[in-house]
Amino acid sequence: MQSIHYNDNVFINCPFDSVYKPLFDAIVFTIHDCGFIPRCALEEDDASEVRIDKIYNIIAGCRYGIHDISRTELDADSGLPRFNMPLELGIFLGAKKFGIEEQKRKKCLILDTERYRFQQFISDIAGQDIQAHNNSSKEVIMQVRNWLRNASRRETIPSGSIIWRRYRDFRRDLPQTARECQLTVEDLIFNDYTLVITRWLKTKANRLSQYV
């Protein structure tokens, strides 16, 4: 059965570490500011559910997906690369190809640090239109915004430059907004972070026109 938020849900498939966090935080904010709902594996912590089943369920409930396949470095301990991101991209593309009608309407954005770098390690997706973020929060905001605008055809999405200015103001206000939610920035988990974003966008709604 289709989720009631299926057409608003955006699955985020990316690294969840401190190095990638500035990009992740920017992506989550952009999704919210564009009027969509960010979803990812960090939203649930259920020890009774196998991780891959959780991924299946989240992907099934999302019409849109953002997949960053830039993490190709070898793990310092194992000497091997991490394949979670390409695997979850494959699950998403498989759901689109072989799923029921609602799944066939899926759309995805594939990101890398450089636009054509992926051809050296995952050439089977060469037909896809890969976008580059160059490890820049501003650039990833622009890429995610433009893709959501084109993929959804929604006319209410602000321009990338406006979202970037809002994001910088949000980051400036983040400690105070977190305190208002009885949270601390250092301890924010994914669901806390989305709550703080929602709170900031709602309380600043009467001022958002200043960015135009």
C-alpha cells in the first residue's frame, strides 16, 4: 500500500560520518525548504528489524531518492571500500524497474564529487545523468534544489541562491533554535535535526520574503 507521503518523501543514500556531515546537513535542509520530507536509515533504531529490511521499507515509501556515490576511499582498518551506497542505489533502481506502478514513478538524483569520476568504479550507470557537488555545501544545495524542481514540476520551490542564504541563516540560528526545542547542537540525532529545521522554517516564515 502506498504511503500517504509517497510523493513528498525523499530517500537520502549517503555516508553518515563526520567528514560528509556538512553536505548531509545541507541536503536535509534543502529537502525541507523545498517542501519535501527527508528519509534515511538514521530515522529508525529498531534492533528487531534487519537493516536491509529497513532500507527496503524506506525506499518503498519514497518516490524520490538522492544517492551520493562519492565515497570510494578504502577503509583504514579493512583496506576495502564501503559498498553500501552503490547497493542502495541498485535497490532503488530495481524498485523503479520491476516494482508496481507507483514504484515505476520513482526518480533519483545521483551525486559524485566530480561528474564523470564514477565511470572508473561503477560504469554500468553510465547512462544516468550524474551531478557533481565538488564537496561544497552550496553546490549540493543547488544540485538538490534544481533536481527536485525539475523532477516534481512544483512551482513553489525557491531558487537555489535563496535556499543557500536561508541555510546560512539557519546555521547561525541553530544553537538558539535547538535550545528552544530543549536540545543541544552537539547531541542532535537525525530526527532532532529535522525537528529543528521545521521549527526554524515555521518561526521564520513571516521573514522568508526578505530573501527574494
